[in-house]
Amino acid sequence: MTPQLGIIEGYYGRPWTWDERADQVAALAPYGYRFFLYAPKADPHLRRRWREEHPAETAEELARFSDHCRGLGVRFGVGLSPYEIYRAFDDEAKAALGAKLAALDALGLDDLGVLFDDMRGDLPDLARTQADIVHWIAERTSASRIIVCPSYYTDDPVLDRVFGQRPEAYVEDLGAAVDPSIAVFWTGEEVCSREYSPGHLARVTAQLGREPILWDNYPVNDGPRMSPFLHLRAFTGRPAAIGEHVAAHGVNPALQPTLSRIPAITLAESYRLGEAYQYGGAFRLAAGLTAGPELAALLERHIGFFQDVGLDRLDPEIAGRLKERYAAFDHPAAREVLAWLAGDYRITAEMIAES
């Protein structure tokens, strides 16, 4: 069973251009990618400056992109992070949130993400307060699907170290408090989970009182640790059997839009083929469809340099030869490799702190 697949533009760093987003939707829709959630961390009007309206030009681009998605049968959504609104959900906050919802509704939303991630969470009654906010939003948005991202959206203890110890039974309490019609994001046993199992997802379903929507952090490569690598390999650790345990499966892509399509297509193949799936063959198929046979063969040959060695440990002589090889191709995938080799996709801690 293949669940609804989607792209969650939820990374740190330089956002894609509007043309790149439009091309991505058109390229992946035939493979079952039926929703796109716009939530780049670099858009301050969805995060720390959420009370401010988007500039008119950005709002116009969002509305055009919404029309583009719908024209291809793809749901369009926006991920809103009303930063720590649960600390003071008073009349001022409600007025600002109501105005923001009206502005987002004007774009033509199918999905609205209410994202409580990357915020302090060691607070009393956190789950109940967040549920109240989500229900308040649900009464005022025209979006037909609301998806909440919990403050603690994974079992991974790294969140407790960064954002404070999670309240006891937080996931269970949030699941019980939030109306069953509202969906919930989950990244798995880790922030960047290496695999998903039916057993894990069955347990999370019981905790949440609903099947989760996976927020799959592969092939995303943001942050100082991951941006020196290109995540091109085919998906593994996502057996088709998990399709019966999720409401949908969203992919947080890499900073490189064209190259992101390679693993994205392999995920669709994993679901389609089930036990017959072979990740090597899936990579070759997806790379060929994305980049053409000659460039695909080159990417496969060099995948160890990109995904295992990384930019910081790449021998300068090898880097020079790679630049020569990829400069011979007039293709966006090759240009993304060249930009990566030039360090154009590096993400710093300062960039994250400013988001």
C-alpha cells in the first residue's frame, strides 16, 4: 500500500526559487507526490516574525504556486510556526493569529501545518495548551487538513537536551487532547531516522490515537554537520509494509532541488515494488529519469565522494577533477553539484540561529 506522498520544504538555509518549486511539483506528481508544504526555515514571516504579513510580492508568488499545485492535482499547504505562542495565548496573540490565518487563507490553502517544533517545551500543561491553540485555529481556517507538529516529534532525546525535558506522557496527552480529525507529524525514533518499522509506527499510533504523517528527514542536508554532504542514495529502511501504519509520508528534501528528486523517486519505487525493491536498481532508475543516462552514471560513480567523504574531507585534486567533469553538462543537476563543490550550500550555526 502506497500512502499519499508529499514534499515538506522544511529545511534551514537558502530556500528554493519559485521556478524550482514549480518544477519539483511537476516532476514528482507522476510518482504519487500529492502534497507540498511550504515551510522553509528561512521565511521569517512563518516563524519569529509570523505576526507580520508576507511582502506583497511573496504573497503573490505563493498564490501563483498554490494555483500551480492544484492544477497538477497536488495539495498546497503552508507550515506556520507561531513562535512560543503557547506562553501567552492572550487577546493580542489571538488577534495577530486570526489576521495571519486570514492572509494564509487568501492564498488558497488545502493544508495548514501548525508547527510547534524548535521551541522550548519544558512547560506545564504544554499538550493541553497546544491542543487549545490548534482547535482555535481549526475554527478559523479554510484549510481542509490541519497537521500539527508536536514540540517533541520524535523519541530522540536530543530534543530534551536542546529544548528542555519533555513533559511526562506528552505525546499521549497531546494525542488525547487534539481532535481526531487533526493530523500529527512524526519523524520517527530519531530526528533523522535511519529506518521506520511497523512495530514502531503501531506504538506511535496508539500513543497519538491516529496514524502519524511521517516527516521524513531524508535526503535533507541542512545544518553545519550535514550541508557538506549530498544525500543522493536511494531510500532504505522504509519497507512498503509501513504504508499501512501512516496517514501520509512527507519528505524533507535536500537543499539541491533537482538532485532531491533521485531519492524521492526511489521512495515511490520502494512502496510500489514492496519486497521486490532493490535500492541500487531504484537509484539507477531515478537518476536516469532525473539527469539522463550519462550524467546518472557519473553520479553513481561519484556517490561515495558526495555522501560518504563530503566536502570537508574531499581531496583538492579530486575536487578539481569533479568540477571539470560536471562542468561539461548543461543540466541543473550538474550545476547543483558544481555549486556544492564551490561551497555555495554551506549552512552555518549563525544561519540557523537567525531563522
